[in-house]
Amino acid sequence: MLGAVFVLWAAATITFFAVRAVPGDPAETIIGGPGSQAGEEALAAARAEYGLDLPLWEQYLRYLGGLLSGDLGTSYALRAPVTEVIGEQLPGTLALALTALLLGWALALLLVRQAARGGRVSRVLGTIMEVTAAALPHFWLGAVLILVFATTLGWLPSVSTPDLPGLILPALTLAIPLAGFLGQVMRESADDALASTFALSARARGESPAGLFWRHVLRHAVLPAASLSGWAFGTLISGAVIVETLFARPGLGRTLFLAVQGRDVPVVTGTVLVVALAYVLITFAGDLLEMLVDPRRRRV
């Protein structure tokens, strides 16, 4: 819990100072953007209203005090509480990230199973597929999926829609690189488990290859991948910034992208803080999953 508090404080602090280091005047965003041609008096009034005329350290302390009271501030551009802005966009991003996480796990398990039951050639091909998938950039992969499944085949929409077909291509864009990383980690653990004494004992008892994998080897293979679930969720959220923009999908990623462009500091800091909180919670859930799967991790 202390580690979680530190992560949230670090995320809020780094984001606060990083956004303010970006060139430009946040007061222009409050007035209406750089093209508003606002006068100096209007800019000064906006700075005074939002406390931007205060010293930076005082702005930081007021910002931390607001966080402790549950106040994430008010959006400069949207003129709405940041909690409402995030609350409207969070469900779509969570649905995308969780769907991509499940797809990534499923694809990784298929790769590991194929490598485990095949010979040397199958393992080499599995390794090539994992490395290739892990190296694919989201913007390139998303463009290729749109070209193949939307433009050429016409099976799926190129722009994200609220229904299930509109979720498939964005989720696959995030899931395929993740599956490559998870597959590499799980395959190494699966190889060690297949070479262990308990696997030899199970084979001696007449266990089938499929039964050996699903009943014995899989438990050991998923342990390192489960510990990376928090990291995986963080990569999915960061990838959502590109994917939601590419597929014109509403969500936290696209909101964060637009907020950074417009120097909407409260939305940027609030979004990053919510993502950090989700990272902490999923990392904690991954630790619990490890404890359930591996009895050696349990404490009396």
C-alpha cells in the first residue's frame, strides 16, 4: 500500500511539472486557444481565476491538496470537472484495454501450446512469430489491419463503432504486440517446466501431452506473465493513445492526446493519475493471482 501511494504521488508530481515545462501559456487554452487573439487583460484574469499567476511551488501544493480531497480540477478547454470528463471516457478505454488483454493472453497461450507440442522447427517458428509480433508498432499494425479487414475485405469498420465489430480491430492492434511479449516469457517458463522432474513423473504415469501441458506446465508458465499484468495494462493504456486516435475511438487515450496538444493541464494530470491507479490495482491483482497459482508465494 505504501508503494501504491508512492507510485501515485510520483505519477502526479512528474506529470504536473512535465506539462508545465511544455512551451506555451495555459491561459490561452482557457480563453479559447492560441487563435483566440485574447488581450493581456483577459489572459491575466484567466491566470488569476485558475491560480496560474501563483509561484510554481504554491500551484503544486494546491494541486496536491485538491488530489487529497478528491478534486482533480476543472478542464481548461471543456470547462467541466475533470472527474466528469474522465468518467465519460473511462469505460470505453477500459473495455478496449481489457479486451486487448484477454486477446493477448489467448494468443500467447496458443503460441506457447503450439511450441510445446511441436518439435524444434515448431519452436523456432514460434520464436520468430513472438519476436515479430512484439516488435510491431501500433500505428503500423493498425493501418495494416484497416487496409486488410476494412478496405480490402470489408469485414470490419475502419472507424471504431460502439458495437462489437467496431472493437475488434482496435483490440487486435493492441493485443498482437502484447501476445508476442507474453508468449516469449511464458514459453521460457514452459520449456523449464517440461524439462523438470515433475513433468517426467507425469509422463511416467501415462499423462497425455495435452494433459501434461494444461494440468501441470501451464501453471508454471503463467507465473512470470501474471506478474507482468500491471506492466501489460500500462502498455495497453499508452498504446490506446495511438489506437484511439487512429480509429477515431472515444476514450482516455484520445482525450489525453487532445489535452496534451491543448495544454489542458488538469485533464492531463487527472488522466495520468487514473491510469496510474489502474496500474497499481491490476499489479496488485496480478500478485494475488501469483499467490493463488504458486503455493510457494503464500505466507501464513
